[in-house]
Amino acid sequence: MDHYFVKQSDSFDFLLNLKSEIIDASAGEIAVPIYYMQQENMEIGDTIRVFSKAVDMELTVVDFVRDVQMNPSIVHSKRFVINEADFEILIMGPSGSGKSTLLYNICSMDKMSSGNVVFNGQDLSGLSEKELSRLRLTAMGFIFQQFHLLKNLSIFDNIILPAYSAKRSSRKTINNRARRLMEKAGIAELADHDITQVSGGQLQRAAICRALINQPDIIFGDEPTGALNSKSAYDIMELLTEINQSGKTILLVTHDVKVAAKTERVLYMLDGEIVGEQQFGKYNKENGDVKAREEFLAMWLRDMDF
């Protein structure tokens, strides 16, 4: 476990400046912004130690939050519904169109200035930070462009860690579930490998297994193929398609037409609003229609000034 030592702090000014959120002060739990996590190579389970003349306290990182200093009006009001077993993608045109902000609003990592998100019949605006953190852990899975796997754990241990944290199943059940997921993802033989010993595509497969370990209701992906070569990106999308067709709801953000063409429903965002939508129906690689879907989508995106 890594420790981050914060000096010259008279209180929690450092944490406030980072827009960090104390989830459970008595348990010493904290959520830190994603940008700081990336900057400091921080992971879930790491410890921040804050000390000065007045304070000496250790806080365990249990969740990440988006930078709440972002423009709260970047995404304007728009109602849309994500149905069970949908496979959605939001595609942005110009940078800053709001697609990632929308995704993080939906999963409650961002706080909206107005409006609400209803998840499985529950309005998320009424939940505390601790309740939201628990919801993200148990009911939502996340796949990022960067894999965010703990460097001091094996592939297998990275996958089971969220389930051990959730404490909803026995360790035997969790371990067996992890092995089944790794088998399905084609990385069973990598269980004992260090994360430095495998390829980027294999790391993303491990990250997908980690996202599924708590059997979430929905998977969120923010450019999950963005850091991969074309072959690995293709393989990851095939795996995500199989996961979706088994009944799992998936919401992705991407710029990649090849990725988008394998989804059922494409939403196009511009200047913080959803300005276009295209329905494709279920993707089936056996039909050999992927090229036609890609060409149709490319034409539609050109019409949208993508």
C-alpha cells in the first residue's frame, strides 16, 4: 500500500483544495479527484497521510470523484432513458461537447447543478456520498481508458479486490466468479502474473473482469479502447458485445466509428446537448454487416458535422 505524505497543512486545506470528499470520517475514508489520482498514480486502497502541527491522520482512498470545479452547465437538460440490456454509446464531436461529463453525471461521480438521475427507481440526488460510493461499488462497473490496476497486486487479486471490499459474497464464491470471468475473457492463464508482465489488451480484459466482479446492473466505459491498438480494440469490443448480449447494460463514450458501429444506439453530443440519435439494432458479427454499419454511421456523423 502506498502512502502519500502531505506536509505544511494546518488542517484539511490540502484536501479541500483538491475538492476531495470525506466519505466516512470515523473510518478514515476519502474520495479523491480522478485528475489527482492520475497525477499521483494513486489507486483504491492507497492511504493519504495528512499531518502538521495540528493534524496527523491517515485516510484510505475508497472512491474517486470528478473535479467538481468543472463548468456545471456544460451539459444542458435532456431526458433520455437507458433500458436494461441496452448497449449505448455517446460520441462527441468537438472537444468539450460534454460526453464524458454526461457519463459521470449519470454514474454520480459528477454533481449536477440541476436535474436528476433515477437509477433502478431511486433518485441519486437524495443519497449521501457514502451511499453513492456504495452504489458505485456494488451496482455499477467502470472501464477507463487507463486501466488503473494496482501495481503491487497480481491480475487475479486486482479483479477480486472490489468484491472483497463489497463483502456481499464469501471469498470462495468471489474467487470462483473471478476465475469464470477470466476464462470468458481469455486471460485465465494470467491469474498470477504481475500487471507489468502482460499486454495492454490483456490489462483491459482484466479491468473488464474487475468491472463485472460485483455483478453490476450497468457498465460505464470512458474510451475503453482509446489506449489500445486496432487488434486489441477489436477484441475488447467483441468481448463487450458478448457481455451485453448476455444481458448486461453498457454505456460507453468513444470517438471510434468502428467501436460505435457495434452498438445498438448512438447518441451524438454537441455543445452540451444530445442533438442526434441513431438506432442500429443488435450487432451480430455472423451477419457480416459490420462494414455496412460503419459506412452508414460515418455518413450520418458527417451530416452531424463530426
